[in-house]
Amino acid sequence: MTEFVRKIIPNAKDDVLAGITVSLAMIPEVVAFAFVAQIDPLVALSGAFIIGLITAIFGGRPGLISGAAGAVAVIFVHMISEGHARGMGFEVPVENMGYYYLLATVVLMGLIQVIAGVFKLGRFVRLIPHPVMMGFVNGLAIVIFIAQVKMFTHKQLEVTADGLKRYISIPMEGVELYSTIGLVLLTMGIVWALPKLTTKIPAALTAILVTTAVVVIGKLNVSTVGSYIREGGGDGLSGEFPTPNLELWEYLPFTVDTLSFILPYAFLAASVGLIETLMTMNLVDELTETRGNGNRECVAQGFGNIISGLFGGTGGCGMIGQTVININAGGRGRLSGIMMATTLLVFLLFADSYIEQVPIAALVGVMFMMVIETFAWSSFRILRKIPKADAFVLIIVSAVTVIYDLAIAVFVGVIISALVFAWENAKRIRARKHVKEDGTKVYEIWGPLFFGSIQAFNSKFDIANDPDHIEIDFIESRVSDHSALEAIFNLVGKYEAVGKTVKIKHLSEECRALMIKASPKLANVIEDAIDDPRYHVMAKAME
């Protein structure tokens, strides 16, 4: 505990102010995501408090902000609606059954994330190439920008012909629209200009307070946090301290059918949550030039979601928008995340009437500045300077992030990058040929031998026209996988089938052991007692 306190003291002021700023920016986004998932805003806000607090204290990346994120909320939309239908089909109908399924799914999602952290799957984030990272940042900046543009609307309840209720968006018009645009520009101007005058005052928080004062004093008729929540059917921000939700266990049937229903959603939400969290962690690593612990973050995210589900909150993960706001406001330590969560709870319990007066325009302005700072503008400059494949990956990841989903975009980007890497390396296999004085033909193999280069490897040999004695030397090659082993084994078999002898040199110890284990007769083909100084240098370099 002493060590924890010692670490948070040096940057305490900046962390506290950054945490307050982020909590203000957190509210409208979490509320908006609650509307997307068709759940009570207080459920999402409770989840944001719980997940934010637990990950701030126990997570692997100080400065990273977690909460009820839209990437996760979108996954639950269909499950909640289907869950409601299932509940009405029970022998004793249960209303709002989708909510209970949601809580169970969040708990299971958290358990999957804990398992991922325990088995150290967080290290796989290192496999994400830089073009994928830049595409992710650009795409997410565009998504956040589009989400803020949607704030220039009002929600209106509509009842369809078949009796279904839904909310539709009505664009702002006239004086309200112009007033909102003016307030957004005012906020952006303060956030841009204040740091040039002084860095002792947090620009984002100051901008929010000034813009709120202008609205309150000028009695401007613009959308506020309170009106935004009520338009969506909410009763306001006033809430209670989160407590364990015993109704979950009362109404939820613990059956195989329930598990089969929620497991796919839990797995997908866990995957999306971890990808977004680890990608955000990578971004913070770059911004702060420090390194976080991905596996520890996975475990903390998991426990945060488990507790959130048990206490009646929704699932969440790392939030790049709020994290960037936190970093730009000077938040670097765990205290900023703790302060964000604590302030959010204080708002819900005691200061709801004040927070509801904050104009949406002020929060939109802060988010617009965050979008400008997040977008990798350098990507336009380097597009023509980097390999075409990397440029293609950058553009594709950005587009898929905007059109579909962050997790899908990352998977697509990694797969394309891996295929391009395999294709390029497959073309690097070479065979230098010469004949010894005794008539033995030598093939010196250069380049990596793996599944992608096997066809090119096989094409180097002329089995029918080669002499009776062949030597295959892997001095400048590396046998990388089982497909490569199988290719060597088949090649030896083809030479032996036509009565020719083959000797193989400079295989790695691991490769040699695997081949002899697969076919003991190859022990006479593979030479291991070779006095060649070049080989020993190569072997040490590969270790």
C-alpha cells in the first residue's frame, strides 16, 4: 500500500484534474451506448464506475481509462432483445429477462478475460503490425467523430404500426443548431489556446466549466446532459450506490440452454473488449514512452466485468477516447483512473443536478479536439513512402473499423499482414548449385523454408537429371515449421525412389531430432558431425 501511495504522489494534481475531466466526458458517451444496447443509462454508468475503479487500481497500464464502451455494448443489442422474448416464453413469463441474461453474459465475459490473462494471451498484441495500429487509430477517430456529429440531434419516441416503440433522431434546427455549433467552437478554442498560455490549468476541464457557465448565465436553450438522458427515456442521473443484484440469481435459469445462449455473446464481447483494451494500451505506451503489462490488464478487465455483472452493471473495456483525453490532460498514474471512477460515483449520488446542466456541446467540443489529436495525420504523408502492402493494410483497417467493428478490423489487418509477410518470404528461398570433384551435386539452400516457400523449394531440384550423389546444405537457411520438415522428408524419399543417395547438412538440432523421430532411417542421411565455423556462427545467431 505504501508503494502504491508513493507512486501516485508525484503527479497527484494532474491526475486528479484529469480524472474529473474524463468523468465529465464519460457520461454522455456511456449514456449514448446505453441507448444503443437498450438498457437503463444507470446500468451503464454503474458498470463504468466499477470497471473503471478496478482496472485503475489493479490494471497493467496506469493512465488507461476503462468503462462501458460502445464496442462491447453493440454486441449485446440482439442478445437483450432475444432474451426479452425468451423470458416471455417461460412457463411463468419474466419481464426484462434480457437484462438478466446480460448480467450473466458480462460475468462470463469477465471470466473468459481472466483466463486469457492467466494464460498470458495478452502478449499476442505484440503481433499487431504498425500499419494495423495506425489504421485502428484513424478508423476509431472517424467513428468517434461520427458519434459526436449524431449529438446534433434530438431523440423522439415513435410507435410503429405493429406497436413497437423506437427512438428516432431529429436534426437540430435554427437558433439551437447555431448556438450549439458556437458552443462547440468555443470549447475547442479554449482547449486549443489555453495550453499556449499556461499548462497549470487543465484545458478540457476549464473549457467544459466556461461553456457551462455561458449556457447557465445566458439561459441558452441547448441540449444538456440531463435533457439528453430524458429524451432517451431515462429519469436523470440520480442513482444509488451499486450493490449485488440478487434478482440475477432469482430469475436466471442455470441450465445448459442458458449457457449455450450466452456463451457466444460472452466470447465475442470478451475478445472485442480485450482487443480494444490492448490496442488502447499500446497507444498509451507510445504516447507516454512507457510499457504496460498486457496480461495483468486482461485479468483486471476480467475481474472488473465479473464484479460489474454481479452488481447489476454492464460490460466494458478500455476506452480510447477517454484515455486520450486523460493523457492529454496530464493523467499518467493510477490516481487519474481512480479519480474518474470516484467522481463519476459522486456525480450519480450527490451532484446529478449540476452535471445535468453541462451542455452536450461542451463535451462534443472536447471530443472533437481529442479526434484531431488522435488521428494519425502522418499517415497521409507516409502512404507513398511505405510498402504498398502496408499502405493497403492501413487503409483497409481504417475502413473496416468505420464500417463494421474494431475487432474485425484488427483481425483483418493482422491476417492481411501475415499473408503478405508469408508471400514475401516465400519468394526469398534460393538454391546455389555446384558439383564437387567427386561428382556430388551440392544444393546450398538460402532463405526461410516454411509452408509458403515449399513449392519454390521443390522447384529448385532436378531429381531425374541429378547425379547419383546429392548433398543438400541448409547452412544459410532456417527450417521453420512442420510443413518444411515434411517437404524435406518427401524430397529425400523421391531421390531414394530413383536409386540416388542424399546427404543433408547443417539442420538445426531440433529439426534433426524431429526428422529422425518421424523416420529413424533418416539418421544415415543427416550429417551432424560437421566442422564448419560458419555453421556455429549461424546457429548462435538463431538462438
